Amino acid sequence: MLADLRAHIESLASDTGDFTLVCGRYGEQPVPAAGLRFPTRAVARSAAAATAQYRERLRAYDPSVPQYDIVICQGHPTVSPRSIESGVTPAPPLPAAASEAERAAEPLVAFCHRVAAAVFGALADRGHDEIETAVMEAYGEHATADPSADDLCLRLLERMSAMVSARLPPDEQAALLDSAADRLDSAGPTRACPPGDIDAVFDRLDATHDIAECRDTAWDQCRRTGVRTLRVELSAYAFTPLDGRLPTLPVVIALYESALDWRPVAVSVRAAGDGWRFRIAPVGEATPAGLASAPIDPARGGCP
């Protein structure tokens, strides 16, 4: 199982290890060994074999998972003939600003792989291996039924959102996404939004990740309930509803990851023209709800 392989790889790691795993062609560290160090070259070889097996298993479900030629480096994870295991001569690395996922796929695909890997890791950290297995089984059924689909990674994130929503209470969903956002942050500097700039977050979801087109954002306060929410109008949303619920995890985790002075605690959605209207309540304004997926509200008007 993916969780077992990852646990094995992490058990081989050492905080003081001098060996790391990289892609011999581009110099990038492969998930799930990214950021890990290993005490000896022999241990690193075992980790490399398990990492290759992990990625092969994942690629069986999603052919667009990037291919890596995994090699062992001593010292800082850079690619050079002196540091790489003998017998391997890598091609010159591409500029560090372009990740392999971004070279091999559209920005949305790269975002999906990155977020899915972070959530899988957070599920394992918090002891939810059964949810990881359920996600992959549901995703595998879809991949088997439609193996030629070009957007399998989107379906993976949709099913992940549905499973997390169905199997975890809202409080634990919040803790899970918090842990996943920390993993995204520790994987590298990705925040491109000024602190407190909510419009910049949604501009980035549009321009950088191609998740949706944001038409408007505004803070509202319901006179009847006093609840303060961020109203977000989106069109061309990349993710589709499942069983009457819309995946909200991609938007929520982007807000969690961004350098804002607040975090979402509840999300509600409804159809709005050719798109969707999200109402996002910050901590203190509502009880946790709708963080991974939210029921599509058929009502018009009103407020939370």
C-alpha cells in the first residue's frame, strides 16, 4: 500500500543523514522522499527502490505522474558528477524555477499532483490510512472505466475531497488541511501573495494554477445572523460536483497555504449563473463545515 511504502521510506530517514534522493536529469527530489536524508548509501538505495515502487503504483492510476530517474546524492541535493552514485551521468538540469510537473503538464495538473501528495502525507501523519486506500480505490475504478482521460489528476482530487468530507468530522478536516498546508509550505517557497491580500490569492488560483476565473470578492455580514463571510464569485471552476456536493478542498487549501491573517472555517456554495458562489466564513464566525466539499445549496438569496 502507498501508506506502507511511505512509512517504510520515512523509517529509513535520519535527521543527520548525508545522502538524499534526486532525479538524475533535473535534480528535483521525488515525492515521498523529498526533504528526507539517509544515513548511508546502502540505506539510501533501499529508500530509492521503495520510492520508485511508490511512484510506479501511483502512476498505474494516473499516467501523468512525472517520471523520475532516481539517483543518490551525497550532501546537498544538487546534481553533479562528484555527488551522484557512480555510473550515472545526468543531463544538465533545467532552471530550478520550472518544476518537472510544470514542464510535463498544465499548471492545473501540477497543482493537483502537489496538493494530492500533501493531503496523502497529512492523512498518513494523522493515522487515516484507510481514507488514503479508499481514495485510491475509488480513483482506480474511475481510471479503469475511462483510462484515456487526460484529466485523471482532477478526478483524484475530486474523490479525495469527497472521501475526506464523508469520513472525517469538520474539526478533523480543518486539522488535516492545516497539516497538508504545512507540507506544501515546507516543500518550498510557493507563496506569491502579499499578506492579507485575498484578491491576490484568487488571482493566483486563476493565473498561476488555472483553477477558476474569479469575478468578484467582497466581505458581507448577514443582518439576521451577524455572520461575516467572504463572498467569492467563480466561473470556469475546474472541479465538478459529486453526489450533490462541490469539491472545495482546492480553494480552502490555497487559502490555508497563503499568508493571510485568517483561515476559513466554513464554506457554503450555490450555483451562480454559469459558475459558483462561495461563501467562506473565517474562524470565529461559524462552526466548521464544507472544508473538503460542500453541499450545493439550491436556495437563492439569503445569507448564512
